[in-house]
Amino acid sequence: MDDVILKLHGMVKSFGSTKAVQDVSMELRKGQVLALIGENGSGKSTLMSMVTGTLQPDKGRMELKGKEYVPDSIIAAGNSGVCILIQELGTIDGLTVAENIFLGKEKRFASGFRVSSRRMNQAADELLQSMGVSHFDAKTEVDALSFEERKLIEVCRAMYNDPDILIVDETTTALSHTGREKIYTIIENLKKQQKAVVFISHDLDEVQKVCDSAMILRDGSYIGTLYGEEVTPENMRQMMIGRDLSGNYYRTKGTTYVKEEVALDVRNIQYGILHDVSFQLHRGEILGLGGLTECGMHELCKIVFGAIKPDAGEVELTENHVKITSPAVAIKNHIAYLPKDRDNESLFLMTSIKDNITVASMDRLRNGPFITRKRERDLADQAAGQLSVKMRDVEQLTKELSGGNKQKVVVAKWMANESDILIMDCPTRGIDIGVKAAIYKLMEQLISEGKAILMVSEEIPELLGMSDRILIMKDGTINGEFDRSEEVTEKSLIEKLI
Amino acid sequence: MVIEMKMKEAPVLGAKGSKKESNVLKNAEWAKKAVPFLGLLVLVLLFSTTTDGRFLKVANLQNIFSQAAIVMVAGTGCSFVMSHNNLDFSLGGACAMSAVAGIVIGAKFSYAWMLPVCLAVGMMCGLVTAGLHIKARIPAFMAGMCIMFAGRGLAQGAYLQFVMTLPQDYKVLQNIWFYFAVVTIIFLTAYILFEYTKIGKYNKLIGSNMQVAKLSGVPVNKYKAMAFAVSGFTVGAAAFMSIIRGGGVGAQTGTNLETNVLLALTLGGFPLTGGSQAKMRSVIVGALVLFMLNNGLQLWGVDPTIINVIKGIVFLVVVYITIDRGSGGVMI
Amino acid sequence: MKKKLAAIVTAIAVTVVSLAGCGNSTESSGSAPAAETEKAEGETANSGNAEEAVRHKIGVILYGKDDSMGAADYAYLNYAAEALEVDIQWALNDYDAESQLASAENLVSAGCEGLLFLPINDNAVSLIGDYCQQNEIYFQMMNRDISDNTIKEATQANPYYVGTSFEANEAATNELTNFMAEEGRLKYGVGKVPPGSSLSVRNTAFEESVKAVNGTILADYTAPSDGSTQAYVTYIENFVNSYPEMDGLLLSSTTGGGGETIMNTLQSLVEPGAIKIVAFDTFEGMEEGFEDGWLTALAGGIAVQCVPDFIMLYNAVDKTPLAEGYTVLYQNFIFITNLEECSTFAQYIDNPEHMIYDAETIRSLAKRYNPDATLDDLVNLMESYSLGWVVDNAGQ
């Protein structure tokens, strides 16, 4: 037991209604290199922010070397021997390399009131040399350095503290091969010195190579820990993605409403990493679009809706040959878009449910130039009622609703505009099972009425359970297409995904 | 196991819990909205009882309204700009330009032209600000400042060039009924635009969250420009009132209009970052609070240098109470 | 919904109350001060003792009290008010006609029985004049003439107009030009103020005075209205470069750092004394200017004129006016011609601590304290104003 350095008990942290970390416990031993893995938003960074004192937990307690540990800032954590290398840049422009390394510790080089920059530079140079850095020195201003070189400065800063625990938060993704190797060496050394390392990374091969154990989080909850030989990309991937409910709230198998008629034609889209993406969406069809978050599928949604102008290619409404060039054009033609980021992109939080529902339908509510309260209320009441949104009344502020009810409001907004084609980006992300089922049911009802749905999802079971056809994207191109059938399995999708 | 976790992490809020929470929220919201009115009430009571009845004299109340009228009119239009989360710093300069143009053209041709010229020039200033902001992507307050400096310069230059005194015939308009009529007409029209048409609704939504508004099909730039045009129009009206009340145009006409309007809107509880919580009534309440405070303190005989300090403190207190700290954050 | 109702009700209530009885407002508001005055007189009569009477209250509207002129006015008037046992209420920092009117309205509401103000422009005179007439309030202006004839006539016909005062500008320009001519300097550059300015009379007065001494104006400039001093450097450089024969500068205004800038520019361009300056206003560095031979004479010291203005208004408010109708007073300038006079000026005149007119003098011009006081006494006192008189008076 003595070799346990850090112990977390039942850590909980929420942001508003989102539970970022849910009752997570953890033990870290001397000489352990623990990978912390999980999808984006699974709570890794939040958990580590609590360990480094940048966030305060709602519940739970921490023990460091057998003593109660309550860091109130990153500096306090550093003084207790817990250091972190963060994802973003942690250096300050306008200061020299040495000043950045010894930020907050200038006193050590002070004689009287004067800080001796000569001694500080000397110490910094020694540190840089010990890390094998020779192409810049302590007096260089950090502005002149590349991202990678600045990362190395942060490493120096962390190492100067002689930490008992080093947390590496997705640092390596930004680094080149040599940069990574430097970090690996440091981790190796720390391990030899019986220190502990927490390594956060999305690169599962890297994790396998560097770490001796891996803890998996998913949606803020602890899923499990793998040790030694168990740490393989396959095992980790399986635990990361998990297995969702296999119940019957997805579509009944065997039913199809897909028609020949093409609703939307997306041709040769070129934008960012998106490269020559084309597909057709049919009436009565749910077209599933899956991939990793960074594969470009979210941007593709915005392009289809006209919110992003692609560098090349076009989106055409087959019915009347209208090109979708802006959200206004899309909405006029009854296209709806449900963004993934509900709180920032699809809802006015400090605004009433009524206004959120009616915003896209103003032109239909107008009587001459005027929009009366009554017509607005009637439409909002009707749309909210149709989706049975749980609320006081339509004047209630949207931010007071739960995640699921928020999504219902978003759907109600587009129902109110009699949308024909729906682009749904992760429509069930972060919402509870009840609402999830309701949304799936609604989707099925919509396609039975001949509407078309483009559904982007990061959850494989959802893609399999809901789609008539699945497109898998990888690095900006469509990497595979599957029709709805029994033969298509999670495994076959994942192969195309990663 | 995963299923279990998911069930746990998204509990459907019990009726009891959610009700309690929303009641607290409701009370907080209510208190926030009530502050400006309470402030107005407190001022009225305070000054009524401590000035030997001077404050409540009809003539004094009329004075307060006449003094506040220009700020009310300009603020009415400015609230469109503020509701979409921009500050219009052009008000003073635009007012000066409109007033100069109005009276100079009025003197040259006919004073019947004065009002239309004021309104047209005001609106043009609004559109220039909008153009600089939207097309040239200059922050709106900077674009506004350009107009402000230009207007100041024009007024000072014109003051040396022209006689800008209103003929005696027009002094019949220097009475409370005229100010009351203008405020009423402008306010009611603007209120309808603000609450019952796309101009007001869209601008408030843009202020709530521009990205969401865009993704909900709101032509953001068009409606922002309209807000500036409305603001310009009311500044034109304010310029006309300023000519009437000031008996002409001076080198300093319109000075501090933007500050006073901003003060009034804030004192009236208008959210500084715009959005759906914006209410047009804030303009009237705020302007009354501002000028009552000024008037009451002068009735008390408070040293003028201290009056400004007190105004500053009141302003801070109101902002402290009513400001939204972060979206969806705590209210009070 | 309730809140909305409350909002509308409050707003309407306030406006309606303020509008109600608009028609008889003049009588109601106008009668109050008058009644108070009567009461005051009654009490005076009863007790026969002026000191127990109800104190009058006079409102003063001034642009500010932060520059030397404003600070002097502020100090002199507070002192005079104390001497005459009246309350004074200040309204400062109004820079346009509307704000001055608003201040006038608020001061009258606050119970002021008379207004003394420095109008920002002619429109302000007209507005405040009309307002005072409606409310039967006496008003006196200081430091300003009215240039618009319509407004001038209307104001002069206003029974509540006590009068105004202004500087004896023509006399001063003549005097300044004479100082220059006596030194044999006759080739001038003239610094003018913007033509619409209240001081623009100095521009033409200089032209006249130059003719009178048979001098020549080689060039002139008009001071920038935005108060920037940088422009002066260019003006003076142009003068010196284009007119090497120029030997004197006649300056209509040197406030806001103008005087220092011009003197410094001259120092960098020509030998000491090659060009000398006569000017209105006093400024920082004038001691060195006289010592090093850059300055011939300066005219200043007119801030004190607010005191006679205040005395005029006080007598009118006390229902014992010094004169029928309105009165225009002229304020002499004080001339400084050497280093010694600089320090005398600094000690007695440019010093708000020193009261040029003492309490006794002020009281002797108020009929309440001296029933024999006349306008002539006041005019005589003003005419005797000079550097010598101030020093003598202080010595007593």
C-alpha cells in the first residue's frame, strides 16, 4: 500500500446540467505510467484539472502520499509535486525562455530585490542541455520559437519542479517524432526514479508503447482499467466506444420507407480536410454518417445546410434545383439543421422556449409586417406539445431545461417550420434514454411521411440501429458505404473508421 | 454496467426538485427586473419627502421630463443596436451632424425642411456606422467614434461659419406637450417594431447568440444594419428636439448624448450585452432615473462635482445588481 | 404581465403628473419664490434687523472651476455670497445651451431667486432669459455680450434681465498696441481668435489700433478651435520664415498653452528681442519672458468682474435694484509690463486666496447694508481697478 502516491475517491464535477465527471476513483502508484483514455468529453481533462487544482470538485476527496490533498491552484499543485503539461500553449509571449521556465520562482535567483538574470539563464541552459536541446538558449524570446520548442520549455518548467507526478495532457499530438521521443525518454526516466506519470492521449498505439496501464473513462464515468498485456488498441477501443443499449428503441428491423426520389444532392464538396465528398439523400431515408470527431463530418453538415461556404462543390435541392448557399435559403426550402453543440449553436439559452421555437418560422407567422404574440404562442404551444417538452410554459427560459428537453425544443423549432429534410448532428448526444427513444420514434415517423434525414453520429450502435444506409468517413473522405443489413457489424464499421 | 451508469447519470429531474430550482430562479429574475422600478420609486419617495415639496411641483416634474426627452428618443432607437450586442457611440456626433444639416438647410430654404433633413442625415449616419461595422468589419463602437469625431468637428466648424439660431416663430414648440408628443410617437412606434416585428425580434436573438441566430436562418448583417438605421432615425428626431430645446445649434450640441443614453439604458435595466431580456421600457425608466437623480441632487443643493460622483456610484450599483455574469450564470 | 403593467402605470403616472395642470404652471411655480421674498421682507420689517431675515439663494451656472478663471470666479463668488449673507448654489460643467437651460430649470426648482451665468452661446441667453421671465427670476450674465441682434433686443426688453458685463477689449487692444509702438516696433503679426468666438472683437480692435499707430500687419493666423497647441508652432515658423522684418506679435488669446508654445517657438528661431509679444491673458513662463526680453506687455486680471455682477444681481433679488432696466458694466484689464509686476500680479490678482474686494467694500454696495449705495459707486470702484489700486487696497 505504501507505494500508492495519489488516491482519488468518488470525484464528481458538473457544469450546469452536464455531469463532466461522475463518481470516479483512481489509484496511482510509484513507477506507474497510467494512460487516461476516452473519447472527447469523457471527462479526462476535467478529472486532471481537479488533480492540478484548476477546478474544484463538487464531491470526492484526494490523498497525496497518504495525506489529504486539496490543491486550490495549479501553483499549489506544483508545490505539492503534481505537474501538468497541457494541451494548449502554456508559455507567455514577450518573456525569454529562462523567464518562462522559472515563472513564479524568480525569487530563487534573487539577491536582495534584484533578480539575477545571469544565474537564471545559467540554470535554464543547464536544464535545456540535460534535455538535449541545443538549437536555442535561455535568452531567446519565446515568440521566436515554434510550437514544439515552446512545448519543450513547458517540459523543462515541469521537470525543474522535480515532480512526483507528471500529467501529460495530449501534449504529444502536437509534436514531431523527435519531440515525442524526448517526452518518452523523460517518462522512462521518471519511471526509473519511482515517480508516477498520467498520460492522456488519443493515439492508442502510442499508449500501448508508453504506458503500463490504462484507465478508461466514458461520458464522465469510470469504465475500467487495463494492465500490462491487456493494454492493446483493440481492448481500449472497445471500452472507449462501449456497447450501447441493445434494447428495441431503435427502428424495427426490416421496415423501410426509402423512395427512389432524391431529395438532396451533395456534389464534390471540398473544404478543409474534406476532399471531393459526394452523396445523395433520398426521400424516406435515414442516411447515417459516421466517423471520428475530426473526420470532417460535422463541417459537412454545416456545408449541406449552407452555413459554411465550401471551397468547391455544391448542394442542390433536387425538387426545384435550388442551390443551398445560406441557412436562410435552406430554411426557406424546409431544410433543418440540428447542430452537435446544442448550447452554443442551436439554442438561445437566455431566451424563452417560445422564441427558440418560432425563430425559424417568423415569415410564416407574419401578418403583414407584424407578428402577434398569440400566433407565436399558438405555434410554440403546438410544436412543444407535439414533442411533449417538459416545461412550465413556453415562456420558460430554455437554459432551465434538461439536456433531453433542450433537444426536444430544437426539434420542435424545426417541426414548427415543417421541415422536409433534416440534418441531425449527433441528435442524441448527452441526453437521457427516455428522450432518446422519443427522438428515434419521431425520426421513424418523419421518414414514414416521406421526409429525409441525414444523421451524423459518433455512436456506432446508433448508426447501425437507425440508418437505412451508412457512410463512414475518415480524414475527410468517404471511406465506406453500408446498406442496412444483418451482416453489417460494429466491427466492420470500426475497421473503416480508424 | 454501462447501461446502469447511463441511467444514473441522466436522472429525469423530479418534479419537486425542478420546481424548487425554478422558483429560486424566478425570484432572482424578478428581483433583477424590479430593480430599476424600485430605484425609480425610491428616488421619487426620497426626493418628494426631502425637498420641501419642491420636487413634486408640477413645474419641476415637467422640467425633468423635458430634460429627459432627448435621451428617451435617442435611447429608443439605440436600444435596437444594444439589443444585438453592440454599442452605438455615434449618437452624439450623429446628433450634431443632423442638427447642423437641419438648421443650415432650414435657414437657407425653409424651416419646413428641418425635420426631414434631420431624420435623413441621422439615418445616413446610422447606415454609415453599419457599413463600416458590417462591410469593413470595424468594431461598431469604433465606427461610431469616427462619426462622433466627425460630427463634433462639423458642429464646431459650422458654428463659426453660420448663424444657427432658431427663429422666434418656432419657439412655440418649446413646451412640454411637444416633447411629450415626440417621445410618445417615437416610443410607441419603436415598441411595436421591437416587440412585434422581425427587426426587434431578430436583433434580440442576434444579441442572445449570434451563431444560433445565423444557424436559424436570421440574415444577421441585414438586421444589424436595420438596427443602426433605426438608431440613426431616432437620433435625427433627437437632433430636431435638440434644435427646438436648445433654441438653435451650438458648437457643443449633442455632446455626451451617447454617454447619457448608455447610462439611461443601463439604469433602466437594459442588458449590456443585449439579448432577449432586453426591454424597451428600460429607456423610459432609465432616463427618468438619470434626470430625477440629477434634478433631486440639485434640489438638495449638492455640490455639482459630487453629483457626478454619486451618479457614478449609482450606476455601478445598478450594473452590479443587474448584470449577467456569463451566459447562464448566476444572476445576483 | 403584472410587471409590464406596473411599468406602464409608473411611466404614465410620472408623465401625466408632470403634464397635469400645465396651463397654470407659471402661476404656481412663479408665485412661490415671490411669496418667500415677501415673507422675508415682512420679517425684516418686523425685527428691523437684516441679519435675521430669510437668506436669499442665488444660482450660478459656470463652465467649470478647474482652470484659473473658473477657480477665481468660484472663490470670489463664494466669498461675496458670505459677505452678503446669501446662499449660493452652483451648476458646473455644462457645455451646451440645453444643459445650461436644464441647470437653470433645476436651480430655480431648488429655490434660487436669481441666476448668474456665463452663457455658452447666444441661444443659451435666449433660452434662460425666456425661462427666467416665465418664472419671474432675475438673471445677470457675466463676461459676455450678445452678438445676435434679435436675441439682444429680446433680452434687453426682458424685465428680469439685470444686466451683463464685459471686458473693455477695445481699450485694452489700443493700450497693448501702444506699448509695442512705444518700443518702435511697427511691423506686426497678429494672432486672431476664431471669428465666431465671443472674443472676436479683439481681432478687429487690433486692426484698428494698428492703423492708429501707423503700423503694418504683415500676416495673421487664426487660433485652432480644437485647442491644440501644435498648430502655433507652424504659424510662428511661417511668420519668421516669410517675414524676416516682423518685429512684433499682437495676440488676441494665449490661453490653453498657446502663449508658452509661441514663446518657446520664437526662442528656437530668432535672437532674443528680435520679435516681441503683446498679448491678452497671462501664462506659465511669463516671468522668463519678461526677463529674457520676449514680452512687452500682457493684459489680464479680469476674473474679478464676477463680483460686481453678483452685487448687481443681489440688489435686484433683494428688490432694491441699483438701476432701472438693465445695466452693462465694463471691466478694465490689468497690464503687466515687467518682471516685478509679474510677481505683484501673481500675489494679488492671479491668486484666488486674495480677495480683491473685501467684505466691507462688497457690503457697502448692497442697499440692504448701505441704503445710500448707487450704481455710480459700483462703476467708480470698477474704473479705479488697476495693479496699483489693488496693491494699495490690500495694504490698508
